[in-house]
Amino acid sequence: MLSFLAGILTAVVVQFFVGFIVEPLKTLKDRIGDVEATLVFHANIYLNAGAVNPDACADTARELRRAASDLLRALMLIYAPWTLALVGLPPRTISMRPPSCSSAFPTR
């Protein structure tokens, strides 16, 4: 009977650990990868902002804002503050400035 209860308790602890720590970290890493992929995909737009039409610039800014908002949503899923240290992120001091095409894509 004692080993049965120990097995049930172990399963509950493991599911708690997976649900509240491992899954949010996995989601966060996926969103970081999405932001990196979006930046690489649109590099020709934000590196040559003056040479690209304004519609492409606005579409790229919208796509980057979407990826960033998904990343912030994934960051808020992390419950314990020490899990931020595991992935090397700063504490929850998030401030965003309003995006604009000229500020998001500076020209040289």
C-alpha cells in the first residue's frame, strides 16, 4: 500500500514539474526560435529599409511585432522566477515602445 501511494505521489510531482516548468520553457525556446527565424527571413527588408517600398516595411514590422508578442506571452507562462535564470533571461521588467517603420528599421 505504501509503495502504491509513493508511486501516485511521484506521478503527481512529475506531472506538476512537466506542466509548470518544462512545458513553459519549451514553449519559450520555440518562440525565441520563431523570432530568430523571422529576423533572418526579413533581413533584406530591415537592413535595406530605405530601398524597400513602405508596404513591405509595414508588413515586416507587423510580422516582427507578432513574433515579439508571442514571445512575451510565452515568457509570462513561466511561473517560477528562477526558471528565467535557466534560460538566461532578465527578470520581468518588460517595456515596449510603440513601433514605427522608421524606428524599427533605421537606415545608415
